[in-house]
Amino acid sequence: MKSERILVAGAGGFIGGHLVADLLSQGYKDIRAVDRKPMRDWYQKFPQVESSRLDLQEQDACEQAVKGAKVVYNLAADMGGMGFIELNKGLCMLSVLINTHLLLSAKKNNVRRFFFASSACVYNVDKQRDPNVTALKEADAYPAMPEDGYGWEKLFSERMCRHFREDFGIQTRVARYHNVYGPNGTYEGGREKAPAAICRKVIQAKLSQKHSIEIWGDGKQTRSFMYIDDCLKGTHMLMRSGVIEPLNIGSSELVSINQLVDIVEDIAGIKLKRKYNLSAPKGVNGRNSDNTLIKARLGWEPDTPLRDGMEKTYRWIYDQMTRKK
């Protein structure tokens, strides 16, 4: 219902900024965008949107943000790529305050529908020790042994959403995102994820004429990566559906980190000498999305080819870096 007020928590971030842009393109008018970052650091800003800087770890800030809203998208979290979450487990765990306080405020304000952005990091790490991983289905989150810190926070917050739906009637929806990438996001500074980090490293090598690249781990670890447009489409479909259980939203196109580097090198038209940093954070050895359930429930799965999405991401990061230079 396009007349309802929508809150996007974490709107200054990568996915949040794209979500606000997408909602505007669909004709939604009453959007409230909230993030803890200073406005100058938001990836996307829109003059027609009510935008506020609030720390949603605080209950009062959540009540201010949720007031009058009927739909809430919670994308707010203190997180980043593996280099951040492996070294900042306590900070990642504190994000549990955001979802808890937003749910309490949603209950108080009679929010009609509440979305929580969870992560593939909730999955049992024992199922992700082999690069030739069996794709992870939703049931694989239990028995629980998620990524330490960040994964535990996401799994706990999923349960909070479930119980607020069961006990208080808030229609919660939970998506387990698998490695979302695309333009208008972090590509430097320590919080970037693998696709953006590799694009940056390849571009740096090309611009500096130093034809080498450092890869974290041995490069054999495997992942699937989902382009931002698929992330948004899956999110909207889930929010409008009757699906109440957590749902994978991720690509099933599995690649190794070495193969991801191959793709970016091909886009850049360059070949680099690879140096493997075996002591750097690298996460689990293998992770992929089993899309059986999303196809059964929504009749769709993310389908943007990795090569296509990476080319758009590379071009945007290249423009940013050359403009700075």
C-alpha cells in the first residue's frame, strides 16, 4: 500500500540505499530513512526522503524512527566483510540491540509488516568446511553453530522475529542474504566484501602498473555472490508473500575466490601475479545457497550471472577510484 509510511533502517548503507532508491522508483512517497552514520557518509541520499541520523542501538531512537510507520525494513547492523567480522565479534553482537528495540517499537506502534535482513553466516560451520560444499538449505541452520559473533547475532534475531510474530502478531519476514554485491557500496577501508575488494585490488594494480594482487587464503575457498538487483527483487517478493520462515535469497552460482579473480582480471583486461596471504581472515571454506525453497515458495531465484554483475560493479569502483586519483 503505497500511501503507508515505510521505515528503512540502515538506509545509509549499501543495501539500504539501493532499497530506498527502489521504493522511490516504485512510487512510494512516505519513506523515512535512518542510519547511524553522518549523512556525508551515506552511499545514496534522496532530497524527497525524510532522512535522519539515529543510533538504533538505543530504544528511544528506535521509537522515534518507527513512529507512524506501518512497514519496517531492518537492514541496520555493525558489520562488514570477513576482515571486519572476524576481528570485531563483540561489535557485531551488539547489533542484537537494534533488532530487539525495533521489534519492541514495532509492537508499540502497531507495525503491519517487519523485515529482518539475516545472513548466510547463520549456517552451521561444520557444513562449510569443504570448498566442494553441498548447497545450504534453510534447515541447515540447526543444530546451531553459526559464524562466531555476527552469525550468532543474526540467528538470535531471527528467533526474536519469529516469537514477536507468534506472540504479538507482527508479520515478520526474514531473508538470509548470501554475499550481496554491486555499485554504491564499500570498496575500501576494511569493511568491504570480497567482490568489491578484488575489484579495488585489480584496479590498483592496473593503475599503478604493479601487476600483482594479494588474495586472502589460498583462493580455493568457494562462495556464491548475489547482485543487488536480485537482492531487492527477492526482498520485495518475500515481503509481499505469506512465507513466514527464514528464506535463502542468494545466487546458486558457486565460484572459488580464484575464479572470482579470473573474472575481474578478464573485465580489466589484465593478468596479475597472485600472492596468497594464508594468515588473513578468509571465513569458511565453502558456502552456497540451496534455492529449492525460494523456487517452491516464490517461483523465482536470483539469476543475474556473476560476470554481468561484476562488470557493473567494477566499472563503478573504477570510476570512483580514478575520480579520487
